[in-house]
Amino acid sequence: MESDALWYKDAVIYEVHVRGFYDADGDGAGEFRGLTLKLDYLADLGVSAIWLLPFYPSPLRDDGYDIADYGNIHQAYGTLDDFRMFLEEAHRRGLRVITELVLNHTSDQHPWFQEARSSRTNPRRDWYVWSDTPDRYKQARIIFTDTELSNWAWDPVSKSYYWHRFFNHQPDLNYDNPAVREAMWEVMKFWFAMGVDGMRLDAVPYLVEREGTSCENLAETHEVLRDLRQRVDAEFSGKMLLAEANQWPRDVREYFGNGDQCHMAFHFPLMPRMFMAIKLEDRKPIVDILERTPEIPASCQWGTFLRNHDELTLEMVTDEERDYMYDEFARERRAKLNLGIRRRLAPLMEGDRRRIELMNGLLMSLPGSPILYYGDEIGMGDNIYLGDRNGVRTPMQWNGGWNAGFSSADPEQLYSPIISNPIYGYQAVNVESQRRFDHSLLSWMKRLIRLRKSTRVFGRGAIELLAPENHRVLAYVRSLGSERILVVANLSSQAQAAELDLRRWKGAIPIEMFGGNLFPPIGDAPYLLTLGPYQFYWFRLRRL
Ligand code: BGC
């Protein structure tokens, strides 16, 4: 594996839930042994890092984001030895591993909370946030609006209220308590020392609470991060911290600090705007948000994504934009969840291969390291009739046989039903059938990932937006050193022509990257390109 400490800048990350990938022991749910058996698939796909959803002991009331023990593996997913084996096998294939650090809250089943609630004088009492009234921190919004009415929950044992930003069974830890910070550092050390390469810091804006504020993005929270980063840097090298901060770009910017907090942060506001742009058939939403995206320190990187294990969140859009997104992408009431839409990429694109390719083509060429959600590389569907976000967490579809090749268990025993409708069902959408054809989505995704990785421009280069008169066309130049890549994308459902002002690169020859074919050299005249519906080009600009 390359030893470059900035590996995350060139990474293509694959997000996967160990439970949903491959069930090797036939009990109806995936486990580390199963995931290990599928590492060749991921290596062949071409991704360079795997981000795992939480796999720790947990009552699984929030699919593992409710942790009951930070130092072990949920028995349904295997043992620590299975995890070590998985890590070693991933590394052997050059794949890095990113795990979840759920530092804002624990499960109410965690022994820390059990002790803390046992009496008001317990030494662990101060590890959580307590109050005699539910009236404190009134300005903090509720995140899981479909299930929670308050951020305070009544604890009948110690007869007081505890603070929780997510489900009421997920009490928030108290980061004003140095013992909590020490405990979380011990957790980080344990996994990093084992060889984990990076951690996604779940729900990181909410660590610290202060009266009279929104209790998000507080200076004290950033102080906690700076402290953890310093410790990571002092003891380890080449590790990466990824902030999950669903905030506006200027607020997310703070999570990079001066390169002394997180290495990466998700670009939440860009994501819904990519969907808006393709619906509006207009580049404006993407251009606007890129223009509002501040510069970040050289060692830092955005994490970009189209879909993930949660609902497609619409927190970072205006009310009008949210209404528009619901109208266009969630006409069925059941598709909505909290402030978002619980659908996968392919159904959001109405199964349209051209739009799926275009969205991925943008994802892989815009600034940042792209994160793919398992199953989206074959265009898997979802099931909005399952509760919460479970409809986008169904078993991976490996083939058209028994349980989609995911498990040998009885179908009734599976942790979740498999998608089986005629359009996205496993008989139609699965890895094995797509492997057979060069033109399947899977084969195309492999080519896209390979091209993306053929250069460092996409991960490390600058972006310059072009402004062709035709606003249905998005065009930008990525550049690093003397390398230039021109991206031109037709966001509309109809053929378009665009004239690009490329005079600065006069004399260069655009080479279309998928086919390697030469296009006419750039001269003084506006460079004319025609594009079919939802078509996009990546051109290397080669000077003669
Ligand atoms: C995760 C969710 C989880 C929540 C609470 C999030 O940001 O992505 O899946 O429910 O944190 O831990």
C-alpha cells in the first residue's frame, strides 16, 4: 500500500454495512468473514478505501449508531479476530479501512450510561448531560423530527432529564468532562493501533452544549477536535479524520481548522444541489454552491457523495428548495423521512442509465474524494415500505439465485427482505449478470473509477468554472501542475450545443478520456461542443 500520508485526497471510498454485504455463515445477516470474502470484488471495482457503518456491540435500535461497547465487535458480525483478519486482507489488496467513531452519544445500554443513571451521585453521572427541567438549550433544533418531540428525555431511574440530539435511547456524552474526552481517545487509540486507517466522526457538530446557542459548531466543540487531532498526530501517522457535519459550507469549513482538526468533511450542501440541477436542467444550483464553498487547507479534502445509508438529507437547502425536491423526487409520502428522502440513487433517477452515469460522472470529477454507497454501482433499488432508513440498507444483490446470492438462510430469516420487484429486483439487478457485459452499469462504473484514478487532478487539483451561454451545460477545468482536464456536462434531457471560451488553452488538443480520441485543437474561436441528453465528456487538454 502506498505510504502517502495524504492518501485520502486521491481516494475513492466505498461505504458498506457489514450486515448487508455477504452472509458467509448462513444466519441471515452479513458478518466480517463474509465481507472479507468479497474484498476481491471491491478491489476489482477499483475503490481504494472502505467505510464501514458501526459494527460494535449495540442493541441496534439505530442500526449500530447506538453503541454499547466501543472496544468490541457485535457478535452477529463476528469477533475481533475476524475484524483483524478483514483489516489485514483489505490492506493486502491496497484497500484502506475507515470506521465509525460515534463520539457524540452512546446507547442507553452502554455501561457508562447505566452507571450514570443509577444515582445522582454516581462517579459517572457527569459523563452525560442532565437537567431537572426540559427547558434548557431551547434553541437547539430537533434532528429526528419524525420520532422525537424534544432533545430531553425523562430518566425514571434517577428522576431527571438527559440530553439527546438523536433518538431518546442515545444519550449525549458530556464533552465538558475531561474524563469523557480521555475515554474517547482510548477508543481511537485502540482502533488506530490495530491498523484502522481513518475514522468518520459521527454527528460531530453537537459535542458541546451552551445556553443561548443552537448547540452546534461551538468553539468548545472545535477545541475538542483540535485536542483529539493533536493526539492522533503525536501517536500515529497517515490516519484520517472525516467530519460528519451536516452544515453550510462556511460552518463546515471550521471543521478543517488550520489543517489542525479534521482531514476531511462531507460536502452536504453540494449533494442535494446535484439532484436539483439535473431536475431543473440547469447548472445554477451546482455553480452557486461551488462559488460559496470556501478554500480549505492544502492537506484537507471534501468528501463528496450522492447517496448514503441515511435519507437524502435536505437540511442544507432553503424551504423552497426543499419543497421542490419533495415535489420532484418524493411524490409518494412514504419516500419522505425527517427532512429528507429515503431513496437510493437509481430510483431517484427513475432508473435512467444516462442520468445515473451523469451523476456519477460529476461526482468523480468535482473537487473532493467521492464516496459510493454499496449497491449503487449496480443500480440497486430501495424499499420505502421498510421503517426508518432500512429501505436503503437491504442485502447486496450478488446474483439472480437464492436470496440474491447474499445468504443461504431461509428467506424469512434475512435481517431484511431483498428487493424483488420486476425493475430493481435481484433477478434483474445483480453483480453476476452485470459482470458479463462490458456495457452494464457495473462495468461502466469500473471504467469511470479507473479513469478517475488515472490522474491526481481530480483529487488534488483546482477547479475553474466556465460560463457558456447555454446554462443547461455545466463546464469546468480541473488543473494540477501542468495537467488540465476539461469536464463538460449536459444536465438536460435534450441534445444541447455549447460554445466554450477556451482561448487560454489555445493550441491544446482535447483528448476524450473514455475513448482516447482526439478532438479538434483549441483555437481562437469559441469551442463548439454538442452533447446528447445527459451526456458528459472528460477531456485531457494536451499541449503539443
Ligand atoms: C448517522 C445516522 C445516525 C445518527 C445518530 C448520523 O449522522 O449517519 O445514521 O442515525 O448519526 O448516530
